[in-house]
Amino acid sequence: MYDTLLLQLESGMSRLETEVKKWQDEILSNETKLHTLAQKSALMDVWQRRAEAELKVGQQLQYSMATNFSNLFHLLSALRESEPV
């Protein structure tokens, strides 16, 4: 009688241990996925900030080039007007 109960309890314990192991493995897998996604998200944030900074530099350069071109155009116009015909 006690031997039968002991075998039933050991069998139940074995099933529970197997199920616990399965859940632990699933949790570990999900934690790994979460960590990977967090790292990818952080990397995407860095890339986005870098792209925004490059766009800002490009806009500043474009403005600077337009200003320089405009200044050069006015200088050439002034020189033409001052040349004797």
C-alpha cells in the first residue's frame, strides 16, 4: 500500500519536474528574445539619431552653399557693372 502510494507520488513528481523544466526553458527563450529585441531597438535608436544628425549637417551645408553661390553671383554682378564698356 505505501509502496504503491510512493510510486504514484514519485511519478507525479517526475511529471511536475518535467513540466517545470519545460516552462523554465520557455521563459529563458522568451527572455533571450526580449534581450535581442531590446538590443535591436537600441541600435535602431542610434541609427535614427545618426541619420537625423547627418540630415541636419546636409541641410546646413546646402544652406551654406546656397548662400555662397548667392554671394558669388552678387559679387560677379557688381564686378560686371563696375567694368568699363
